Amino acid sequence: MAITPEEPGLFRRQRPTPPAPADADSAYLEKLGYKQELNRSLGLFSAFGVQFTSIAIASGIFTTLVVGIGFFGPAAFWSFLVGGALQVFTVGLAVAMLVSAYPLAGGVYQITGRITSKPWLAWQTGWWLLIAHTVAVTAMAVSIAPFIAGWFGVAFESAAESLPWALGIIALGTVINVAGVKVAAVLNNIGVVAECVCVAGLIGVLLFVKHPTQPLSFLSDSGGTAAGGNWFVPFLFAMILPAYAISSFDATGNASEETKDAAKKAPMASVLANVSSYVVGVVMVGMLMLAMQDVPAIMNSALPVKDILDTAVGSAFANIFEAVAIVALFAAVVMLQLTGIRVLWSQARDGQIPAASWMRKVSKQRIPINATLTICALSVIFALWSSLLSVLAAMTALAWGLAYGVVVTVGLYGLLKKKLPQHPWHYGKLSPVIFVLAIAWSVVLCALLIYSDPVHVGLGMLLVIGAGAVIYLTIPKSRRGKSIDTQAGHL
């Protein structure tokens, strides 16, 4: 839907739409200024899977528990309990409500712009999430490459040897996304099953296989990090763990133009995925902590979950858990790439990216093909720059946290000023309270992430913001902040 000449702003009021199509989703999409271009084929379970697989709680904890244990030892359980609740029940709920109001590919980018009418701010939030998704894809591919290579009897003696495997994982994920959302949905569902197997297997084996178990009081052991009884600081920093483990809150929002009854099912799927991930995470983290035997050794381990399972129930189960977790992590690679593609495509559809007309092309299979190839190319570049990858990976959580901090702040403004369109998913009188708490938690989280590594994370994020500003300025001034004709044809 083109913007009227009298009101050229990209996110300002659109002219009245023609008679709505019979499909309610397409009708609402048309009201928001776009026609249906992507394949709307995802149901509630698949939409849930997009978010649940992107979070990848069981397999994610396999690689991220080291963060919490390193800061606070076994007592990091309490940091996960509190920090995870703040993540899910403030930011997660707030973003879900905003997705209900604006069920559009682009997620945070669209929400921020439509409430504020400030395309530059919307573009920056979209850029941050684009970086977060792309770097997460690369970092995850690099991290699982040694495990997959090991299945074929290949061991790496240097980081360079893992590069072809990481590139192969990225390429395979891209092929799946090019094949179409239905194919990606099948892998997504496999990822959900793999996650459930990980959860059921880990909890089941720790419950029913006899092994040494610590008393509940063990969860107060800080592993020597709370020197002089000062537990509050390490407790705070260990709350970075749930920020790593439970994020990507607008994954279902980015896939909402491919979701049926999106204004209801996209936020519902998001909340279900977030809450279930949190509950599962709390149980898993608690049981793993109680199964820990050698605290100093586990705190110094690169893979504490595997070492805990090796000691508690034997290497056979640990190896099975590892294999299923890698399958789930590969599904997460595909889902993170898929949602990142939708952010880029949404910006291109609005003309807010260099080479927008090329980038927004949709294939006959209704796939944003050029955006997909561009995200793949960016992931390959990040993988080639291995020295830069570690810095960018450290900024991923901050990019997510900062983008969500901006959107919940903007969302509170829209809520109080009654700027939000009618949305079926809301929390009544609790909505403003949830948004205020989400803002407060976002500020605390971003401060913790920057303080934990000011040079790499803080200055690195400033460089990302600066690079985003430069790229935005390369958009022709005549098009900046204005929409291209979204009714234009596609491939």
C-alpha cells in the first residue's frame, strides 16, 4: 500500500484501504499498509516452534551455563530464577503485546517506527537485531562445527580447520530457508522435538538414575565468588545467563506475516515459548547444580553441563544429550537466520536499506530470496573474520537487550498516549506495570552487559551504532523515511 503524497512519512497514517480481502490476516496486513507477499502457512504449534527453537533452552544451556557458574558458582541458580522471570514476565510479555498490535515482519523495527514516526530510530533497532541474529547464526555454527565433525571422526587442531565445517552449516541452513517456510517449519518442528527430548532426557536421567546429589543448601554455594559475604554483585552478573539463554522475543513477530490469525497466535506462541523455556530452564539449572560434585573443576570447564553429566550419570548419556542438543542447535541456526532475514526484508520493503528494490524481491515460491542470500553472505564474512567474531558475539546479547529496551520504552509511550491499534493480546490494567518493569530490567541488563566487558561490548556496540548511522545515510535522501510502493510486483 503506497503512502499518500500528502503524508510521505514511512510510519505515518496510511490512506483508507480498498475493500478488505476475505482473509482476515491479509485484510489487517492491508490496513497496516502492505499486501500479502509471503506464504501464510504457520499454525500455532509452528509459530511456537519458531520462538522455542530460537531460544533453544536445553541445548542453549549446554553452551551458556558456563556464564552463570563463572560469575556465581552453584548459587547462579537463584540468578537464573530471578533474572529469567524478569526476562520473560516483563520484556517477553511486553513485546508479545506489541507484536499483537503490529503483526509484521520486521518486529521491533516496525513497532518502533509506527509508534514514534521516527524512521531513523526504527532503522537502528532493526539494524541491531539484524546484527544480533546474523552474528548469533555464525557463532552458533562455529560452536557446533567441532561436534558435528567429531561424528565423522574429524578432530580440529586449530580454529582455521573448523571454518569449512562452519561455512557448510551456514550454507545448509540457507538452503533450507531458500526452500521455503514450510521446509523450515519441518526442521523447526524437529528442533522442538529435539529440545523436548533434551529436556525430558536430562530431567529424567537426573531424577531416576542413582547418582550423588547435593543438598538444597548447596544452591547457596557461590564457589568462592562472594568474597567477604558480598553476594549481591556476583548475583547480579550471573543474571546475564538468562539473558543469553532466553532472548529473541520477537521471533514469532518476524514470522507473523507467515502465521495464521497472527494478531492472536503470534503473541500467544511467543508467551507460551518464553514461559515454557523459563520453567524448563529453572528445573534444568537447579538439577544440574545439585548434580555437581567438583565445584572448582566445573567452574573452570568450557562445557560444564557435559562434565556434570559425565560425572553424575556417565559419558554414554552425556554423549547422547550432546548429539540431540547439536540437532536442536542447528534448528536454532535456521530459525535465527529466518527471523534475521525477515528484519532485513522488512526494511528493504520500506526502501530503508541500500539496494532496497533488489533486496525486497520475493521469489515465485514467496521467499525473500535476495535478503536470504545477503544474510548468508554476512554470516560467512563474520565467520571468516574469526578475530572479530569473538567481539561481535559478545555484543549479541547487548544488541538484543538494547533493541528490546527501546521498543518497550516506545511501547509504554504508545500505550499511555493510546497510539496502539486495537490488539487482542493485552494484560488490561497490568499492561503499564509490565512495561515499566520491562524498561527497568532492560536498563539493568544493558548496564551489566556493558560493565562486564566495557571495551569489547560497550565500545563495540557504539561501533555497531555508528556503522548503522553511516549505512542509513547512504540511503538516498529522497527515499529516507519514505516508503517505496509495496504493491509493486515481485519475481
